[in-house]
Amino acid sequence: MGNTEKKAKKKIGLTTKIFIALIFGAIFGMVLHYAVPSGHIKDDILIEGVLYIVGQGFIRLMKMLVVPLVFCSIVCGSMSIGDTKKLGTVGVRTLAFYLTTTALAICVALAMGNLLNPGVGLDMSAISANAAEVQTMEATSMASTILNIIPDNPIGALANGNMLQIIVFALIVGVILAKLGEKTETVANFFSQFNDIMMEMTMMVMSLAPIGVFCLISRTFAGIGFSAFLPLAKYMIGVLLALCVQCFVVYLGLLKIFSGLNPFKFIKNFFPVMAFAFSTATSNATIPLSIDTLAAKMGVSKKISSFTVPLGATINMDGTAIMQGVAVVFAAQAFGITLTPADYVTVIGTATLASIGTAGVPSVGLVTLTMVFNSIGLPVEAIGLIMGIDRILDMARTAVNITGDAVCTTIVAHQNNALDREVFKNS
């Protein structure tokens, strides 16, 4: 019992440090923005020097873990599930959950956009300064989307970090290892031991998280300040309210209905991961921490989470879908374009498809947003208006994305008898 308490204290120690770093980073960034005059020391040495290098260095360390950790954990997960029928059931349930919540997220966003009317009566000159070159992305057909899941070169997929292709290849390897059993015991042991190495490396990198989080948040707030928010306040409020509805009403409602767990305790246990996702703004970098927290605090078997969490980081982009839904209403109102019911249906379909295979990296939602705008003929220039303040919203929607992954994982684990309720109760 004493050891368990010590362990819990140690865990709380790190997560509390991350949260403290988040708050102090925001304060330090604001002080830099408003109280320190621009100059070589502030701009070049501090913001673009120390804060940038340390923050991005930490992100790179987290990204370094992702491909080997995901590959090994999915091989081990599918190998331990073994039964291809059960694996298929887990996969279908997970996909169904992710696609359903993404479609719901866009509906919530469109409703919130029409409720708040963020683009009505907007002074375009006040925000045109933020307009920038917008990188566009062409829509891919359904056939291409499906075919892109299958790797034509698994080593290339691993090298390029193409998560969906890595997941498919790892699943096949794991299923074959389970099928061959003792014949391939040496290879199975290698993956199992390498998975342990990656988990240990994750804990080592995570010990640096408070420093990384402090630098990332400080640099963000030092660059933005409050002035950029004001003209787009209604748009920001619309996105943030829709994110709150998705997180605290849709997700927690589904958790209560399908698993019976206490949703408030779930959020309390998972909040440090949300804070970490908020500061890094990348779903992929949060994968190791999500898997570890779900096992330690929720009692979710790593057999399930090692499959569902990386898949979610790749295809479950509910936060991004919400931003896209509100942005569509905002742009249409700002440019005086009336959207028809058919346009709304097109947005729901396009944004849901766009979320599949979207890279879990900062600000990728802005690139896929061009695809959504093109599908209903909205001017892509409108995206330039929201670029200046997108970083802070990107952080918020990443926190929502990874919470959706965790809720789905917990529900799927419950349905497959891979959830230890005692761990959840005592955490």
C-alpha cells in the first residue's frame, strides 16, 4: 500500500509541475509581450533563441518517441489480443466511434456558429492585417483515402511517420506473430522488450515536460498578446464554447452511457494530459502520455489503448472539425454569403473525411480547412483572417482531440472486458 501511495505522489508531482509550468509560462509570455521593449535580447536571444530552441527541442524529443513506440505497442497489442475476430471488433467499434463523434462535433460547431453569428457586422479592416498566404489542400477522393491507408512501402511509412500506414502494417505483423506462436517467439520477445525500452524512454523524456511546456507557452503568449484577439473575439468564443460542449457534454455523456464511469473523476484523472496536449498542440506527441495515464489512472489495458490511441491521434480530429464548422459560418457571414442546407451537409461530409489521415501536428487544421472551403465555394482568403489567433485555438482543440481518444479507448476497453474498475476507483 505504501509503495502505491509513493507512486501516486510521484505521478501527481510531475503532472502538477506541468500545470504550474503552463500557468507561469502564460504569465511570463504576457509580461514579455507588454512590459519588455522589443530589441535584440528580447526578440532574438530570449523568444526566438532560448524559448524557441528548448520548446521545439522538447517537441522533437516527444516526436522521436512516436513512430517506434506506436509501431511496437501496436504489434504487442494485436499480438496479445491474438484473436483476429476480436481485433476486428475492436477496430470497427473504434472507427465507428471516431467517425460518429467527428460528425457530431461539426454539427455542434455549425449550431454554435449560427447561434453566435461571429462574422456578422465584422470590421474587415481591423483584422485584414493578419491575412497571410494560405497553403491550400486539394480534396482527395474516397477511393484514394482508403487506398492511402495501405502502405506500398512499410519502411517508407515508418521513415515518413505516416501513422495510418504504420498502424495497418503493425497490426498485420502482430496478428501473424500471434498466429505462428512458438515459431516466432524470439521476434515476439524482441518487440515486447523494445516496447519496454520505449516506455522507459518516454518516462525519461516526460521528466523534461515542465521545462518544455513553460518555453512553448511563454513563446506563444509573448507573440500573441491580447490585442490580436479582440476583433475576432466572437469567433474565438464560438470555437471555445463548441469545444466545451463536445468535451463536457458529448464525450462525458457517451462515457456515462456506455461505461457507467464517473465522468467528473475521469476528467480529473485525465486533466494533466489535456494540459500537456494544450501546451504542445500536437496529438502525436501526447500518445505516450495518454497510453500511460489510461493504464495508471483509468485501469485501461494497454492491449486496447496501444491500438486505439495512436489511431485516434491520426483520424479523430473532433477539435479540428469544430474549428472548421465555426470558421465556415464565420467566413460566410463575413463575406455576406448565404449557406444552404445542402452546403451544411457538404461541410459535415467533407470535414469528417478530411479528419481521416490528417497529421496530428500543430495548425494542420488550417490546411484541411481550405478543402472544406473549396467544397462549398467560400473564399479561401478568409482563412488568412483567422491565422493570427489560430495558435491558441489549436492548443485548445488538441486537448479536446486527445480527450475524445481517451473516452473512446475507455468505452472500447469496457466493452472488451479490458477495464480494471478498481484502478479507476482508487486513483
